[in-house]
Amino acid sequence: MEKLNSIIVDDNEIDRLTVLSFAKRFPVFNILGSFSDSDEALKTIESDPVDILFLDIDMPGLSGVELRKKVKHIPACIFITSHPEFAVESFELETLDFIVKPLKFDRFEQTARRIEDFFEMRNKASLFESSIGGDVIYIKEGHEQIKIKLHEILYLEALKDYTLIVTPQKRYCVLSSIGLLLKEISFQSFIRVHRSFAVQKQFINKINTHEIILNNNLAIPVGRSFKDNLKFLL
């Protein structure tokens, strides 16, 4: 994958340096600049093409939310903040991920994977379409149709207008939002547990306060507004 031009905006120097140090561990990120306020960041955005924003929200002057509204043409926005109450508002601004501070490397690593998946799917979007039929999903990739058995799908992961379909063997993508996919009759066995995740009931092994554990020991986050969807298992 080509390098992705990225900028970091956070008025807290320690948090800003933490994001910078984590991002430098991933060769895909080309850091154009690290800024303490939105006005300085805008100068770089106006002069260079930017692919990714790593944004704090609560900043003096122009907030991270206000900055995102000004630069919605930038494909990927990652909010990193101490204010979880902004999560709903941020996702209305086409946010790819929302991280609550303090930032840990393993959480940033998950975000880096989502970013790579998103740009890979974005580049291949014209090659993919999905069709639902019987107990399988057919994904069209170029001139080939790939058959995926529904009962083998572990979970679905949303990436803006795309959805990752994850099986034990491989991950696939379709140009469809997770919300539209879950409205299909074939996906009635899936439970929405997070804005970005839906799982199959039979693969749930354990439910914790903030996550569920699937049979393969994979942890999936649980969003506060989706906890009621799991009450039948408690």
C-alpha cells in the first residue's frame, strides 16, 4: 500500500507525542506534521494532500469537531479524546474510529489495521459487490464470484460505507454499510453489539462489561447503546 499522508492535532504535548511515536511504528503512515492547534493544521491541509486526521476534540480555538467539519474531504478521521460523550456526534462526521484516552499501543494498533483495511477497500471499491442468496453470500471480485458460507462468518466490522466479513480463514469486504447488511433476512442470526461490529449468536463464549469473547478467544467491543441486544444471553 502507498504511504498515507497523516497529520496529528492535539493541544496536549504528551498525548501528541504519544500518537506520533505510535504512528511511526507503522510504515504506511507518512506524518506531514504534528500540531497543537487546528489553525496551524489547516495551513498544511491547504498546501498538501492529506489522507488521515488524528484529532483531539477539546482544544482551544477551533475544536476537533469543528476542524473535521471544515475538511470533510479528507477520507479518514480518527478522534482521540478524553470525552467519550462526543462519540455519537463524531460518527455523524464520517469518523473512521473513536479512541478514548489514555491511548494505549494495542488500541492504536487496532486503529492502524482499520485504516489499512479502509484504504485497501476504498481502492478496490469498484471491484466489489455483494449479493445475498440462500445460506451463502456471493462476493463479486473482478470477474469471479466468491462463495462464503453464512454459518462460517465470525463477525462483521463496519468501515464507513464498507463492511468487513470475517471468517476463520479470511477477511472479505463488500461495498455496503453494516446497517444495510443486517437488514437482510440472511443476517438475522447476527447481533449488533457496537456501532462497528455485529457477531453471530452461536460464536459468543463470554460477555464482559465492555466486550464479548468469541469461541476463538477474539475480543469484540460492546457499545453502551447496544448492551440491551445481549440481555437474552445473561
